[in-house]
Amino acid sequence: MEPPRKMVAEEELKVYFPDLPSGPLDGYRKKGTFSWRRMKLVYDNLNTIKLKHDIWTFMEKHPLFQHSEASLTLDDERNVTVKRMYAMHNEKFTAMEKIIEEPRVVQAEAEAMFMFDSSLAIKKTLTFNMFANTIRGSGRPDQYQFVEDVEQAKIGGCFALTEVAHGSNAKGMRTTATYSPEKKQFIMHSADFEAAKFWVGSLGKCSTHAIVYAMLISKGTNHGLHSFIVPIRDPKTLKPYPGVIVGDIGEKIGLNGVDNGFVMFNNYAIPKKLALDKFGGVDDNGEYKSPFRDPSKRFGASLGVLSGKCSTHAIVYAMLISKGTNHGLHSFIVPIRDPKTLKPYPGVIVGDIGEKIGLNGVDNGFVMFNNYAIPKKLALDKFGGVDDNGEYKSPFRDPSKRFGASLGVLSGGRVMITSISTNYLQKAIVIATRYSAIRKQFGAENAIEETPVLEYQQQQIRLLPYLAATFAQRIFCTWFGTVLVHMTIDNYAGTQDELAAARGIEVHALSSAAKPVCGWVARDGIQNCREACGGHGYLKASGIGDLRNENDANCTYEGENSLLLQQNSNWLLGVWPKRRQIKIAQESPLGTLEFLENVDEVLMKPCSWKTMDELIDPYNLTQMYKWLTAYMLKTTYEKVAKLKREGADNLQAKNDSQSYNAVTLSVIYGENYILNHFYKTAKSFEDEACRKVLLKMVSLYGAFLLEKHMATLYIGGYFSLDQGLHLREGILKMCSLLAPEAVALTDTLAPPDFCMKSVLGMSDGEAYKHLQNRVMTYPGALARPEWWRDVVYWDSYIPSKL
Amino acid sequence: MEPPRKMVAEEELKVYFPDLPSGPLDGYRKKGTFSWRRMKLVYDNLNTIKLKHDIWTFMEKHPLFQHSEASLTLDDERNVTVKRMYAMHNEKFTAMEKIIEEPRVVQAEAEAMFMFDSSLAIKKTLTFNMFANTIRGSGRPDQYQFVEDVEQAKIGGCFALTEVAHGSNAKGMRTTATYSPEKKQFIMHSADFEAAKFWVGSLGKCSTHAIVYAMLISKGTNHGLHSFIVPIRDPKTLKPYPGVIVGDIGEKIGLNGVDNGFVMFNNYAIPKKLALDKFGGVDDNGEYKSPFRDPSKRFGASLGVLSGKCSTHAIVYAMLISKGTNHGLHSFIVPIRDPKTLKPYPGVIVGDIGEKIGLNGVDNGFVMFNNYAIPKKLALDKFGGVDDNGEYKSPFRDPSKRFGASLGVLSGGRVMITSISTNYLQKAIVIATRYSAIRKQFGAENAIEETPVLEYQQQQIRLLPYLAATFAQRIFCTWFGTVLVHMTIDNYAGTQDELAAARGIEVHALSSAAKPVCGWVARDGIQNCREACGGHGYLKASGIGDLRNENDANCTYEGENSLLLQQNSNWLLGVWPKRRQIKIAQESPLGTLEFLENVDEVLMKPCSWKTMDELIDPYNLTQMYKWLTAYMLKTTYEKVAKLKREGADNLQAKNDSQSYNAVTLSVIYGENYILNHFYKTAKSFEDEACRKVLLKMVSLYGAFLLEKHMATLYIGGYFSLDQGLHLREGILKMCSLLAPEAVALTDTLAPPDFCMKSVLGMSDGEAYKHLQNRVMTYPGALARPEWWRDVVYWDSYIPSKL
């Protein structure tokens, strides 16, 4: 055999990947038929390998990056994440020059951080990149000073779009920015708590500046000060009512026996009858009436009866303001906290949203504005805004296009999340596979040793399809991340032709499908890994619980999965009637629409492959997926059309064809693309030994995905009789063929041991030794609890009835 | 209409369930077509309702049971759980008299506790019930003093079966109890860390006594003291090596500059070359050789060269002992800690296994014994043990039957877990459904208000099948729990006839299937609830993350799900060849084998129902499940037979027919029974309005389950053409019919608000107000972090390169 072209030598790779420690995994490692180092080149290259190596070496040597033994408190977790973030940012691992030279380093850096700690990666991205990129994309040159400041870490940014009551439905958002031409200011205001910006990453404790999306409105009118009896705290518990923020103003020079306080309201509703309206107020219909003609006289009179204040109720003076008009959602750079003291500016109520299911190193926050004025020059108005006199102008005629352009920075998030969820799955599958290889249970009657659980069929099917999926997704995500960087570079360079526009649309469509697909596969795969590790998988020290909790966020943020799929299916449904005219090369530069080639003929023919081997052949599987994708698009289109014929409007017809139709369609569209991409990459990979194993994984991945849609293959008449049975047999066969390769494949996927944070998944395979060490040295593990008296003398605090 | 027989009046129920607070859920509540209070009677009765009410009222009024705002530390979580446990135990809510009068109170009490806090429920059960029940079941009357002591909370129990390296495979366990006739003692010993008892609930910090399962072995021989050079700590890090427990003996009267220490070894392996064997030792084959004939001279010589000690290496003197013979696993009452001081006894190394994914109020622990002697009278030897002279005796001839009898207490655990997992799902579905009813997003173009997300098809299909499943499982588990109590009472009373024996076997088989089925449905349902709540579902304050993390344990403990299913399928495979002879009434008293009636004829006929309405008819669905269960049993049996014909032994043949066969068979067997039980209960329920809604839920539950096996219906030739399509349409139809009932159904299922621990799922529907209150009053939410200087002056600890 000739050595394949351009192949990186094993010796070059050994510099970065020294031999793994010898131990219980040796047996399986010897079974692997390929070089685990060279297999890395199916998604990495020497540049990305070197960068990741540099980052991991930096971390491993830095005291800040050493893991603690026990769980940290929420506050400590945030603190250590902040410190690591500055340490990482300070290293400038991926400066702009490097990115232009090798776009893949962007994702490699993210991967290196996510493999270590996802909170760190997310926090750093939000504080620096997303803030700066939004200003680069939507701002004017005079605003680039903020980019420079954040890059030098003089300020810290965040991105505030989601509100308490609205996320995906941006039109429903209610934060307002009212322009005041007199002062050339925008008055930022949050009508109530439901309008508070919420979930804003890095805002809870740290950010000094936020990109805030707010409705641009004109001013309303003011009926002047009026007084009301306002309930403040529940007289039974002294807890403030929701909507009331009340507190003490702190120590004074004297008179400290009196608790002087402050109170703020957030659209806090009180019954009309609590208005002290003897001298003026609205009637039940909202019409204003007063016995005084002169408002100042009315006001004077009202002050005459001022009744004082107490801790459960207050007399409050407030303005009555009517609403102005709305120019839609616009973005603003809003100063939140003083960069020198981290104290919030007056008018800004900012806080932390508390503990989450995972990612607790990130301080997600909320912010409410209380008629908070910012200078006009802080509006990111490149795509539209008011002039000094308050007149509205925009280069876009269609407001939705303006809004889309301002949100351009979000599309990248979805692409990144496909990779993030795959990172989590990657770690989980390494942990579970390695542990399954060394964990021995049961076995043949007269065997000397028990059998490694990886040898059992049910263990294989829980893990190996997800091992194959990890490769499929890792390959796909790496490529997709690079597409995104190219796109961003082209955007900055202004090279926007028709093909680039088509690519932009297709990236949006593909990311809207691939993000849910990868997130859900990770969700199910991680859960399988957790269960496949048995009891010890339930230990915090297994690391799998954290991976599950962290991946969980991927199913929701940057677009809830089901909603994203609807964006994808809407696009596909628009394409279907044009399927015969479409020019794939021009209109689908990424090739996601290739399944439409000869689609009407494809849909006519049932599956001709009958034997197990035919049914799990990689190429054949791509053809079966082609049929399935086309069939789902056709039937979904027909269902929508039928509902419309029956009288439903477009919105209703689409809503009523989601389950089993549009949702499934978009999942299959995503799977189809990832499978084809995996197949193409596998069959063209230079190293023959690796290629053979990769093609086996293509088989297993494709067959495993297809099996989940098998009922549809029968309903659509594509499968009949025993084909499904043989496909299932094929899956089991591929599992048994891949089991001996599994440990070597995890060696390819695994980050360095110090990133794994798992006693079960270390490269030496000594799970029980690591478990022992962890358990025995856990702080206080062997100590009597300080509260031991509560056990022995329980009747000292509970009068015994026993 | 006549009032149905024996129906409890609405007024009686109102005593326990007052009207729910008015608010945003009012609209949906009015849509419900039935009484949510009366619906409770489908699984509760006035006794269980009253008991739960008493328990919850007790908790709600007790300061110990008030929730904290922020997450507790691991240590505080354990502490508060301990206090609550004693407070609950002290109340004696379910004394034995009550149980005999009304067996359902056992499960009702557990339910009330699980709805409040699962750690409390588990900790209490382990400390008191499991310990006492094991002694009642396997002990002798003179051991009942321990039962009395634990009931009076003078001591605290636990149950130690699982070891680090073995759980389900009990034969692989390695804790030993060596009998010494001279001293009439058992010497408990753990060979190494892998043999440590592990995961023992309540042992980590609290238990004073443990039920320990250990191999009963006879003594080996001793070659006397020899010395070795033993590496203790890594010279680079000073961390002890795994297998070495080393520490300081603490302050002395003087000479405190010297760190006197202790060291223990746990089968810690060192190379043979480190033996100081100049004066005697083994050769490479293990044969003993010494230049001295008199061992005392050899020993004297060895002391002459004593080389001292240091902190990284020690000269250690140790005995050489050979192995004895093994009488199998037996249980013992083992004193662990002094009940007056909670200090472990010498010879016992006991500790906490650290943080878990969930259930952290329970202090799971490990214990290793170091030649720890206990008196012979502590052996639980009712089913077998040694006499005073060490001679072995057992009333059972078959050792596996003896072992089975001693583990009888475990079968109850599985029955309980079906209910526990359903409890978690119950809370999650209440949270997600209520929040989906008040959360409004998007809507028709010109609508005044946005649409509640519960109206969207994709939201319905994520939630409503699981709402139906919750009812199916709640009904099933309540019944199953009662079967278990009856069985236990009969066992204590000694009424063991053939029917009772058949029932015992069937309970084992059914629990082995139902536990995985209910645990996995809860797993998937809770996950759907999490995602259906969008971003706020990811807040810790939503409560869903904790439910997921807690239910996760159900998939593993008391028998890993896949392994349990194998126990079930092994039983079914044994039944299949006898299917024509079997007398269902006698051999399947619970009726789980009713699907075998006329099975050969059933399997001949394809499904005759073609329309959507036929396909989702409750009765028809039970018939389709009958076919499916039978088909899976037949094809699995045939696959095993085929593998055997091809040369596999029984073990191998069964292992190779797990995936898509035996595993699926047992899942379907469990689903089939729960579905039938749901159908029978629904159609005979007295209240007509409730009955109608229940039957709709039977349809949805059955069709939703069946849909997941639809490919098999086609492969088996039972379905053809459009039947699958119509079944799916039927599912969507049932979802839309049940959506208006959903909120009233959650009112039936919901525990009191203070048990919910969820800002999204309260009965007043004011999710955003509760969220606001929670976020705003979270400790430190609005405060500047103490580490704010680490943000502003980051270059003080990281030299800036920017």
C-alpha cells in the first residue's frame, strides 16, 4: 500500500498526543485497527491541534484553572469563572490575524474552553465577543471606542434581548426607549417586571455595559402628580408584595432608630379606589376630572392632607402618563454599572436571576430601567433610528429586514451551539465507553474473569450509535463553524453577491435544524451514558450529571428547539412548489437541498434493498434518507394545503401541521445533511485504516437514525415486509463490529484528563482507583458531622412521643 | 341522572381541598368538564386523602419544614433532612394498627413525603423501615431488640448490599465475614476498596447500625509478621496513593513538632521486590523460604535492621494470610458507630461518598471493615448460618433460594419506585401544564391577546400524553403498592398457599418491568416538561431540574433498568412454551398473562380497525397491545431458539437477544398491563363526567405508547397502509380534546403549593409574580459581589498583556 497523500506523520502528532498510560484499557486499545491520533485529522488539522494544545497547556499549568474537590457555592463559582475569564482573555489566543489565516481556530478555541468548563467559555464569549461583534455589525465608527474598551477589558459587555415574558416572540417585547429631542436622550424604561430584560448572561454581577433591545417610542402626556394609598408589605409576614422593591436607605448620621426607606414600583397594580382623588383624578372610564381648574392648586390641596407613612402602606405621589407611538425594536449601548465601582447607575435596577439547572459560573441577570436617560449617540442606529429632531430614518424599507440585520449576530450562536452540544456528548461518551470497557460484570459460567459490560449487546446499543453520532456531529460542526467564520469575514469585507445571500439564507435554515438535532442527540446520548454507567454514573464525580445539566440549556437558548424547527420548515415549505425549477448549485450552495434532485421520481420507487448488508450500506442509507426527507416535505406540504382548503388561515394551517409533520420534517432534513456530510468526509479520508472504521460508523449512525423513523418508511410504502427487521439486525451487527474499536475511538475524542473532571473516564482506565481517591479525600468525608448532636439528641429539639 | 353508588360528596372533599385561588388559570379551570376534587377518588380514598392532608398540614405549620430561599450546602442539606426525619418519625403517622385497617396508607404516607422532599422520604425509609423490616424478615426473635431500638430512634439503621465494583451481580461481592469458633465472632473484612460497601443510604454521616451482606468464609493460615518498604505518598504532591489511608494522630502532650501518624492499607499492591525478605519471604511462585528455622529468630533478626520511617515511604510489618472457603452471601447486623457519640468503632472505616446528581439530603456512604469482630449473635441466620462450632446449617437446600429469601425486602423497593417516579412526573406535569396555560406567545394577526402556548399542537403533544400517563401510572402504582402491603401482611401471618406463591413470582416479574417503564416515562416526561417551559424551565426555581435529577436515580437503584427487564423477560420466555396449558387465574393471579389467552389465534389476525376513531378506541387499543405483547414474546422466544440452534449457550443466546427483542418485550409487557389496568379503572369509575375524561386519557395514553412501537406493528404484518397515519392523527385529536381539561386535571394531581417548590407551577397561576418575588428576594440578588474588585482590578492578579 502506498502512503496516502498529504498525510500528517504519526511522529508530528505524537508531539501533542503522547502515549496514553498503560492499564486496564490496554486490552481494548490493542483491538483498535487504526491510529487514534491520525483519526483526529478527520475533524482537526495541525493548526487547531496546536492551538488546543497551547490552551490546555496554559490551563494545566495555571493555578486558577485547578479544579476544587467539592462543589463551590454559587458565589465562588462565579468568582473563579471571572478570574479564569480574564486570564484567558489576557492570553489573546486567537487574534484577528490568526483567524483570517486559519478560520478554524475560532471554533478550536471555543472547543478547548468548553472541554474545560462551559461557564468559562460562555462567559468569555458574552463579555467580549458578542458585545463587540454587535457594535461592529450595527454600530457607527464613533462607537468603536466601546469595542476597544471591551477588548482591553476596561469594560464588560452583555447582550440583553430576552424579557421575562417574551423571548422568541420579539414583537411582544416591552422595554421602551423614548426619544427626547430637547435633551437628545433616550429614556429607557421597563413598564413592569414582565418587561424586564432577563436571562442576560454576565449581567447578574459583572457587566458594565449592555446591548439593550428596546421599542423606540415617542413621548406621551402627563397629568401631573397625584397621591395614592399603596400597600407595600404583607402585614402578616412583612414580605414586600410582588412589584414592590422596598428597602432601608442605611445608616444615617443620627436618628438611626427610625428606619428611613426607599420604594420602587414595577407596574404594580392597585385598585382604583386607593387613589386619593378628592381633589382630582380619573373616572372609571379614564377621563380626568378635578374640582380645581389650576393644577397647582389641586396639588397644593393634596399636600395639605398628607397623611404620613408607615411600613405596610405608603402614601405615594405619582405621575399619570399616556402612551406614545412605537417604531419597533432597536438596539442601544446602555451603561449599567460604573466600571470603577461596579455599582449600578441610578435608574437601573440590575440583579442576578439566581441559580440555574447548570452553567452556574455564568451570572445571568435581569435589568429594569426606571426612566433612565442615555445620550442619543449610544443608539446602534446604523440600520435605522431617529435624527436629532426625533425624525425616524432607516436604509431599509421593510422594518422586519432592519430588525433581521440588527440580529445578525444571533445566527452565529446557533451554529456554535451545534458544536457545544457535541462537546458535551463527546465527553460523556468517552466517560461511559471507557468505564464500560474496564467494568466487568457477570460472564460465562466457568470463565475466570467477568465480562466487560461493553461486550453486552444492550450496553453496545446504548453507547455505540452515540459514539458514531459524536463523530458525525463533530465533523459537521467543525465544518459548519468554518462556514460561519468565512461568512462573517465576507460580511465585514462587504463582499455580498447573490451566492453569498443564498448562503446566508441556507446557513439560517440549516442552523435552525442542526441546532435542535445536535442538541437532542446530545441530550439522549448523555442520558444513555449516565444510565450505562450504572450507580456510579449518578455520582457528581462521574461528571455526567453536569454535562446533562449544561447541555439542557442548548435545547432552549438562542431559539427554543421546536420554534427553530418551525423556521426551518417554513423555508422548506416555500421551496417545495419550486422544486422542479430550483438550481441547487446557486440556490443551495451548501447542498442541503440536494435531496430535491429528481425528487418526483425518487418518491415513486420503493426501497429496493432487501438484505441486511444492503440496508446498512452507507451509500444506500443516504439514498433512503433522500427518499425520507422528500417524503416528509411532500406530505407536510400536502397537510398544510389540505388544512387551508378546509378553511384554516396560513398561521393556523402551519400550527396544526407541526407534530408528526413539520417538526419531523426539519429534524430529518438536518439528519440527512449531517449523514451525507459524514459519508462524504469518511469515504474521502486519506488513511485507509481510519476510513474503514469511519464508514462503519456512517452505517451505524445512518441506520440508527433511520430506525427511529421506520414507521414512516412503512406508512409511505417505502419499506415493506422484513426490511425493518433486517435494518435492526444491521444495527446490532455494526455495534458488535465497532465494539472492539470503541476505546481507540474515545482516545481520539478525549480531551486531556484534567479536562474530563470524571473519576470514571480517565485515560488510564483506573476508574475505581480514582473513585477511591476522590471519595477518601473529599473534604470531611471521614469526619463526624458538626451536627452529630442533632442525630443523637434529636429529642432535645423535638419533644419525643415515642 | 342518578347519583352513582357510594360516591363521596363534593362537600366532604372540600374540607381537604378548598377552592383554588382565582387568577390567570380561571379561564382554563372553567373549561374543565368534571370535578377535579372527585377525580382524585380514581386513585385516592377518604383515608388516604385524610392522611396526606394531616401530614401536609403538620409540615406546613412546622418551622423545620419551611423551604430556604437559596440552595443549601451539601452539609446543611443533610442536616435539615435529619431533623425533618426525626420530626416525621416522631409523629407516627402510620402505626401498624392503621396499616392493617387500611393498607393504602403506607403508600399515601410515602407519597406525601415524596411530594414534599424526596431525600426526606428516602432517608426516613432507610433509617427506620428497611432496617427493621430486614430484621423482621431474616432475624431471630432475640434480635427484635434492634427493631424496638430503631423504632424508638435510639439507633439508626441502613442497608449495605452494593459494593464499589458489584451491585446487581451479587455473586461477585467480596466483603467477608470469617467465623471464629474460638471467640464465637465473625470477623468482617473488606479485601480492598472495590469490596467496600458503597452507596449505602444514610450511612455517610448518621447510621449507627448496618445490615451488611458478606460472604461467610472459614479462616486461612498465617505466615507471621514480615516487613516491607511501602510507598505511602506521592513525593511530588504529598497526596496519598490510592489504597493508602494516612493521617495525623493529632495533638499530643508534647513533642508536637513531630507529626506522628497512622496508616491503613486496603489491598494496596506493591511490587514483590519491596519485601525486606533477607530473613524470610516467598519466592516468585509464592513458596515460603527462610534461612531461619525458628520463626521468632527470623522476626528478631528483622527487627534488628529496622530502618525507621518517613512521610513518603514506610517500613511496614504485616501478616501473610491464605484464603478459606466461602458459604455465600449472608446478612449481619453490624454496629458501625457508637450511638452516643456517632464515632465509628475501631476497625470500621466509614465515610460519605460525596455529592450526587440529586437526592443530596441523603448521606450515602461507604464502609470498609478491617478485621472487625462482631458477636455471632448478630448474624441474621434465620435462613442459614453457622452453629457455635462453625458448622453450616440452612432450612433451604438450594443456596440461591436462601439468598432470595434474605433479599425479600428488596422486591418492595421496586414496587415503591414505580410510585416514586410517578410522583416526580406528577409534579413536573403540573408545573409545565399550568405554566403553559398562563404563558401567552404569538397568536393570530389581529388578535388582542397572544395565545396560551397550551393551545399549540406541538406543546400539547409534548405534555398531554404525559399527563395521561401520570394518571395511568398513579392509578397503577397505588394499586400495586396495596398488593405489596397485602403480600407483606400475609407473609408475616404465614399464610403461604400456592396462589400466594404465584402472586409472589408475578409481583417480582411485574415490578421488574413496571419499575423501568414508569421510571423511563417519568424521565422522558420530565424532560419534555423542562423543555416545554422554555428558558424559565431552566431556572432552579422552576423545580423541574431537581425532579429530573432525582428521578434519574430511579433508573438505576434497586436494580438497573435494563437488568431488571432481563429478569422479567427470562420469566416470560419460560412461560411461552407452556402458553396453551397455563391456567391464568391460578398462575397469573394479577392477570399479567391474560394476553396469552387464545394467543395463537390472536397472532394470526391483522388489525381490522382502519379509521382514526376505531384506532384510538380504548378497548381496541387494549386488543392491539395484546397482539403486540404476544408478538414480541413469540419473536423473542424464536430468536433465542435460533441462536441456540446456531450453537450459542443459553446465556449467550439470551444476551444476544436483548436489544429490539427481550428488552422491548418486557417494556411492552409492562405497558400492556398498566394500559389495561387504566382502562378497567376508567370504565368502572362511578362519576360519569370524570369517566368520560378518563377514557379520553386511556385513548391518548394507549395510542401514544403504541405509536412508539409502530414500526414493529408493520414488520409483524399487523398494521398496513394508512393505519399508522390514522393512529397519529388520533393522537393529535385526543390532545386537542384534552387540552381544555388539562388545567383541571393538574388540579387533581397537584399537592399543596408549598410542596411544589416551583415559581411556575403554583395554583394561582401567577408565574411571573412568583418569579419576580423569588428573584428579587434571593439573598444578594441585587448586591454587588464581594469580589467586585476581581472584575475592576483584574490586572492586579493577572499581569496585563492587553
